[in-house]
Amino acid sequence: MSSEQIDLLRERALRDLEEASSLEALAEWHARYLGRRGEITLRLRGLGSLPAEERPRVGRALNELKETLEAAYEERERVVRQLELAARMQAEAVDVTLPGRRPAIGTLHPVTQMIREVTDIFAHLGFQVVEGPEVEYGYYAFDALNIPPEHPARDVWDTIFIESDRKEIVLRPHTSPMQIRVMERRKPPIRVVVPGRCYRYEAVDATHEWHFHQIEGLAVDEHITMADLKGTLAEFARQLFGRERRVRFRCDFFPFVEPGVDFAIDCMFCRGEGCRVCGGSGWIEILGAGMVHPQVLRNVGYDPGRYTGWAFGMGVERLVMLKYGVPDIRYFYQGDLRFLAQFDRIPV
């Protein structure tokens, strides 16, 4: 191989190297000239075919060329890497003068919002918030609340039972068991509200769910009367639904209160004139209440001759449906963000 051929190879290799403008092109160049099957490598392996007197000169020239090309490759690679980095930084540059993008954040579920709103109202009325177990003994869910096993009202609750060899255990069908638990542990005066999830074995439709939330209220003290109950619930309804609300009490039956009442407010949609929501009556029932039954007081060791009390229970989902016009209780648990995003007043 003559010196002229080696010089031509050097010029061609350096020219091709200068034209390589990306790391991929550089890799191809390296394989073509300096790789295991590259031109320089193959020529070095072919030295044995040359005459003996030419081998030292050609070998020395090829090794010098190899060193020159390797140095040139390293320098070109450094330049190309800097150029690619500069191009990427230019493409990914952020204009710090632009307004930022507001990140999507979660919000409290509408049921949780309503629980907080209701318990906050009662906290200002002097009530303490307590919570209880969702898996409950039958004694607290029924027996101590004046609902013995043979009582026909026990079938109304559509209870979900949990098997147990020792005691009757249920998923609580209402939050009323906490009435008993609170009174067992405390002496009057008592003023508590109890939010929590409840479970019932029933068909699901637009107004019924197999799991839902209730808020129970209990007040026990000396000289507590129905008038105290009426005043407390009227103030609660007006704080939640508006100061202009009118209220109505009618007789109703619950085994653990006597007398029992249902508490209703005038329909906020038709102003009491009658519509589809209120069934044409002009009134919407929002909870059941009454004076604590004397036998329930005896069950916890209270003297009904000295102490009286009242209790109430309300469905939280129903309150949200009434306040915001939600037509179907199933919307709360379908996980549709379009629906839930409408209740973003309280950020997490």
C-alpha cells in the first residue's frame, strides 16, 4: 500500500467524520473505519500479504493513521454531544414568564363535606362528635334499643349478619348503637352527634343504597323536653337549608323513642306549593327523632324518673340530594369525576 493511498484514506475518513452530525452517524463512522471489520483494521490484518521490506513502513503508517482517526473521533464526539445537548435544551426550554398551569387536586367527597357541615353546626350548638364501630354486636344494634329478637320492627332494618359462634354480630344498620355505648360510659349531661357508615340488605335504586351514611344525635340531662328537641332541630335546619325554612313535626314510631316524630321542612324547590320532589305535599321529611324511651335509659342504668333525653337520626346522602338537587343516590358511589368535581368547595 503506497503513501498516496494512505493519505487518500486519511482525507476520506476525516471528511466523512466531519459530515457526521449525530451520535448515530458517529457510531456508523467508527464501525466503518475503526471497528473490528473497519477499513483500518482490515488493512492492518492484511500486512502479512505485503512484501517483507514494505511491512514496517506500511504498518507504521497505518498505526499512525489509526491513532489520528481515534483522536479525531473523540474530539468530534465531544463536539456532537455538546451540539445535541444545546439543541435539546433549546427545545425543552421553559418560558418562566408564562403563567403556571394549575395542577389538578382532589377534593372532599360530597358526603364527607356534608358530614363536616352538619357536625360543625351541632358543634356550635354544644354537641361533641363521637364515632363507633361499623361491625356491631346485636345487643347494641337492637336489644338495648328496645328491639328484642321477637320484635316485629327488627325485620324492618334488613340487617346484614356476620356469622359468630358466640354472639350475634352484624354490620350496623343504623348509628343508634352509639346511643347505648355513649350512655354506658358517661353520666349526664350528654350531648353528642355520631356520623358513620351503615349497611342494610336491600335493593339498590335511585333513593336506596346497601351502604350509606347517617348522623345520630343524642342529648340526655335533667329536665330535657320535646321543646328542646324542636328548637335544636329547627335551628339546625335553618342553618343548613336557609333561615327562611319552616319546619314541621308529626308523630311517628321508632322502638327506642317515645314519643317519636318525623321532622320535615317546607320544600325549598317549590316553596311549599307542591312539586315532584316533595310529592305535591309542600314538605320534605329529613330525619326521624323523639324522646329517648324510658326502657332504653333503664338499659344503661339511668333513672328515667330523673333523666330525660332525645335522639334523632338523619341520612347524609339524603341531605346532599335535597340541598343540591341530586336525583339519584347511586351517583355518589359511581366514581364519576364529572359529578364529583361539582362539589369542590373544600379542597383536600
